[in-house]
Amino acid sequence: MSEKQVDLFLDQLADAPVKDERALMEFPFFSLQKRPRMTPFVFDDGTVKIEIQPGHKGIATIWDKDILIYLTSLVNERIEHGQFDADAPVSVQDRTIKFSAYDFLKVTGRSSGKRAYELFLDALDRLRSTNILTNITAGDERERRGFGWIEDWRVIERTNRNGQRVMGAVEVTMNRWMFNAIVKDRRVLTINRDYFRLSKGLERRLYELARKHVGRQPEWYIGIKRLAEKCGSIDTERKFKFRINEICEAGTIPDYHVEIVDPAEVSTPFKTKGKQALVRFQPKFDDLTVPDVPNLSDLSVSHSVLTEIKHANPEYDIQYILDAWREWAARKDDPVKSANAAFRAFAKKYIEANPIW
């Protein structure tokens, strides 16, 4: 199939930004293994609960999720071009996206051969048949029933010049929960297209977590046990740590450095418990683009504000967060107008993004 064959009336992402939904990056909704995972799993951290039930071909995988990322990106493009009113009622027609199969395969780095076609159909099937129950809200609605990642799908085939049946248009109806998260809540983040080149499920999951949590922070820490939970790993702790270390040494995660560290040798934003290893995520900076740290007197925070934040969050190292804020502020183009107000806002977001594990 050539690009000339693509129906120009279908949605196409082309060079537009690739977007992912924040909750799908934060929590372990997908299987990280390519062989069918037929056993259900539950994630429950006391606040968020997720139950995943497999369909007849197993739980949807992190590679199947590429379709959801592609759909999220297409919907985001519609929003950016004013085609959706977030306050208007949403119809099934709004949630139904008709797109070019060729464009999806190209954007996600897949071939357009027979095997890619078969895998694509399997992915649609798993997304439709996997059952999810979660208490995460979307568009002020909390689902109290099970739902699949997509409600409906169909592939419109056509015959090419060689007389072969090939994919033409693909039509997918998104579920209300995810559509509301994109359109009403705007819970999306731009991701690096190199994400699609990652061949290991765990590599993809680590990138998602790094992109969701690091932001403009100089670093983000998480305990190895907590990380395994957030990955939905079925490995033993020892094997999981070995897999993480392999990825750390390979340095394959786009935009981020990942390494396992001894908690006794680093300063973290929270008080560590026990001696379990930590995993540190850091953004990859071009040394030539990192500006010099300005005079710290321009970023001075009053003792009363530091004391206030410390009393409200006794488990955290406020000096560490202050240093992280100063490093972040040093990279901003706009000057800080009120150090006290800016640090309060930064500390609040930092603590929310780095819960005690």
C-alpha cells in the first residue's frame, strides 16, 4: 500500500504531536508481555483501584496501547482545531474515529505487510475484549461498571493493484471514560515518537512513568518494590531488579537516564524506609543548553514559608525540594516574580507527583 492510496478524507496524524493519556501513563493498565496474559490482576494503592480482566485473547498489551495513543493524538488534534466543544454533550458519533490504517502503521513504526495486518486485528480484539473496572474519574464521571478500551471497531478492506486484500479505513469507537479524560479533562502529555521503537514492554513502561513524573524536575526517585507494582510486574523482586538494571545499562529510554541507586548514597525528597534500592530517573540534558544558576538571592524563600511547608509535609526533605525548585527556576525563560508564591506552588505539585512509597 502506498501513501498515494490513503483516503484523504480519513483522519491522519502525519507530523502532529503524539499524545498519551496521563492516567494510562500513571497506572499499570496493560500487560508488558507479548505472550497472552490470561490471569486477572488488581492494582490498589489505597486511593486508586484498578481491576483488569482478560478477554479471550488475553489482557491488552502495552503494544496494543499504541492504537489508543494514536486515537488520543487524533482527538487532541481535533480539539486544537476547535472541532470539539468540551461543554457540549458527547455523542457516539463524536467518539467514533475513522482513520487511515497506513498512517497508523507508519506513525507507530510498523510494516504494512500481512503479519502487521494480523497483529493489528489482534490488538483491536484485545482492546475490545479486555475488561477494566476503575475508580479513576474522567469528566467528573466515575465508572461503576466494567468497560473495554474501545466499544466497537471495524476495518474496511480494499483490493490493491496485485489483487490482494489490504487494510483501508479503520473505524474505532472510544469508550466514554477515555474520551472524557481527553476532551473534558485534557489529561494528555506529548510523548517522544521514539517510544514506538522500544521493543521491551518494561522499557515502554519506564518511559511512561518517567514522562509522567519527572516533568521539569532534576530527578525523580521511586522504590524498586513500588516501581514493580506500578509496572504491574509478575516477576520476583530479584528478577525485576535484574531487568531494570539491564535497561539502565543499555540506556535505551528516550529523554531520560535511569539507574538503580543505594538510598544511603543519595538525597531524596522523602525519608526512605529500610534498605531497598531506589530507581532514579533524570532528564537527559544537552550540557550546552543548561544555563548557569542565577544568584540565589533572586530565588530566596522566607523562613516562615519553609517552616509552613515542612510542618504540612514532615516526611519530606524540604531543602531537597527547594534545591530542585531553584534548579527548575534557573531553566525558565521568565524571571520569578514572587519566590515565596512560586515555591509554594512548586512544592505542592512536587509532593503530589512524588508520593511516599
